[in-house]
Amino acid sequence: MADMDPPPKSWSIYSRAEIVAKYEVMERVGSGAYSDVYKGRRLSDDLIVALKEVHDYQSAMREIEALQILQGSPNVVALHEYFWREDEDAVLVLEFLRTDLLTVIKEAKKEGVGLSVGEMKQWMIQILCGVDACHANMIMHRDLKPSNLLISEDGVLKLADFGQARILMEPGFHAMDENPPPYEDDISNRERSPQHPELFIQTHNQNQEGYGNQEQGTVTQDEYFRVLEEIKTKGSTDDMDKDTNFQDGNTSCLATCTISDTEDDFMKGSFTYEADVRDNEEGGLTSCVGTRWYRAPELLYGSVDYGLEIDLWSMGCIFAELLTLEPLFRGTGDIDQLSRIIDVLGNLNEEVWSGCSKLPDYDKISFTKVENPPGLEGCLPNRSPDEVSLVKKLVCYDPARRATAMELLQDKYFGEDPLPVPISELRVPLTRTAHDEDSPDRCFEPNDMGFSDFEDFNSVKVITTGSGFSIQFP
């Protein structure tokens, strides 16, 4: 008699006895390629939670690790506990947040009145506090965007979806190499991951209004990037990222998008078009992270040697979107995204960013010279000089010139009239609205890969070079 096949792996959260014993699993509120999110109720006290079933092993490890390090940060989504058994998906029990910043922006645009300066400042402060908490612990989020900034019913904004996060550590410490225990019933007694004392920068103690002791933990920009550069040169791109899959990076506690695999094409390995979104086999970083509209130019040029600065670019794009209620760079493909950035900021060259010519795809992609680019001022009409200056401190080519979250929290802009409104006065939508069809969450779908990028241009000039080829766009 032939051996019986093993029972199929269960992908259903409803069949997990250890979960249903503690939680009532309610309706599914989000679905992505590699995770499903359910609304749940904790039976012991009726607390409403989000149950995130993550089907990708490495993504689950990353999210758990990052959230444990950031446990207690007021502007980062809380991880209550997690469940993980051999041959089962990880299920993360997260605080349930009913809406997100994208919905705030959409509602303000729909109402036709926009956001008041006081409201924008309060949202910005909370974003800065969340990003500062991550960066103080050397955590790159790598997918900051309005839909990943969730908001509680009382107006507290929290960073979510850490499935693409990367924790920068010294080579001697490989936190992500150690598999979490198959089942963890309560993380409250679980020891937090050790942090190298030389790399940990204490974040300042912000209260819920976004203010606190601004002197505590103050680090200059030079010191901030010096520490980051030391980590990179010592080999921060260790094997923590080996065989890591990021295909579910666009699924948050309330996400509904789906990301699909794509077929190989002749550009695979160039121009950041990897369909299988992994860091490389040697443990280095991948340039194919984040969501296109908020992706830093170094990533679009294929860089695998980057750091916290990519989050700063994304944050600048989010700030601009708060000011105008429209995405700053709404590219339809990676090439189009670069084109839109260059049309505004001007051509990228050694004069504006020393060392940019060393980017992997810099010599492969070229654009005709942009005469008299409008700059960010042209994208932010009717905004004050201080508001434009704030965005310019983040949305600039040279990563080393981008202001840190810690520095911006001390910017004069937030201390001048009109002051940030109290969190209790923020207008918070009752529910989260659906994403538009042209959402950048679709950036990894087949119709956005390969040749589709070239359809945005009337002509493309391909030049054979000694090291391969160069593509010039009009």
C-alpha cells in the first residue's frame, strides 16, 4: 500500500485552534499577494484587533523583528502577540486602526477645502516621530506612503507594514538569522533584540502632541550619516537579507491591493525591474523596494548601497502630497518616474550629487537636458516659502543632504503660527476608502514591467557601449 500523502498545509486562520481559542475572527478587511488581514475580537476583554496572516516567511520575520524593537513607540503600530507554528503561516495580532493618511488626503480633496496648516503640521509631526523612532533604532522602513500610515479613531498616526523593513546591524549580530520560535503566545515577556550601544541613538521623548524634550538625543546631521556610513562600510549588507522576498510589501493592516509575479524580460537585472523582489544572494540590498511614487532616485537608478535616506525622500513626497492633495511624482513606470523627477529637479549629474555617476544604471539611462526646471516651487503653488523649504530639505538628489527626522522635528516651521492643532482636533474619517485604480500599489504588476515603460515616450534611442547599452529618452 502506498504511503499516504501528508495533509495539505492549512492557509486558513479559522482552523488555527490556538488562535480561535483567544480571538473571534471576524471579516477579512485586507488581502494582498502574500498576506490576508482580518478584523478580530480578543475574547478576554473584547478588544478589537487586526489579525494579519502572513504567507511569506521572511516578510513575517522582518515585521515581527522590527515591531518588537519598536514596541512602545507611540507612532508605530503595536504588535500585541504573534502565532507561528511549523508548517503554518505567521499570524500577527496588531492594534486595529480604522483609517489611514491616504483616506485623510482623499477626503480633504473631496470636500474641496483642503487641510488647514495646523492639521498638516500635526500630521507631519506624527510622521516625523514615527520615522525618527525607526531611524534611531537603525530600521529602514523602505515602503513609506500614505496608505501605510494608519490612524486611530482619536487621531494618532502610526507607521505600519514593516514587511520590507531592513534592520541595519553590525556583521557580528545576525538577528534575522535566528528563526523566531514556532509559537509565541505572549511577546510581553520576550526579550527585545539586543542593540549595539554605538549604533543606538536615543529618540527624544515626544508626547502625543508631537512635542517633548527636543534636546534629548539630539544628533547632528553629520554625526547621523557618519554612523550610517560606518555601518555600510563595515558590511551592513550582511546575510540578513539572503533569500528574502518582498513581494508583499504593499499590504498593511488595511491594505487591499494585490501584487503579481511577472515573466522575465530582457531588462531583468537592470533598471530595478526584478520581478522576484529579493535582496541578493550575498546578503546585499535590493533596489526594488518601496512603492514607485515614493521611491528615491538612487533606487530607481539601481542602487544597492543605500540607507535610511530613502525613507527621508519618501517622507518628503508624503509632505508634498499633504500640501497639494496630489502625489508629487505620479510615474506610470520606473523610467517615467525618473523622467518626472528630472523634469522638476533638473538633470542628475556630478554637480548636484557627487558620486551619482557610480549608480549601477546611471550610464544606461539618459535624458535630454532639461532647460530651466521649475523646481519644487513649481509643484507647490500657493504654498509658503517655509513649506516649500521643508519639502526641499527631503526631496533632493544627494541623500547626504536630506534632513533627518530628528532635525526636522526641531525646524522653526512647527513652532510658528499657525501652530499644530491638538491631536483631538484632527478630522479623522470614519472608515478607510478604497484605493484608486491608478494607485502606485500596482507598480509591480505585469503591465508595469518591461517594455510598458517605454510606451510613455515617442522615441527611444539605444546606444551600444563598451559595457552594454545605453537608452536615451527625449
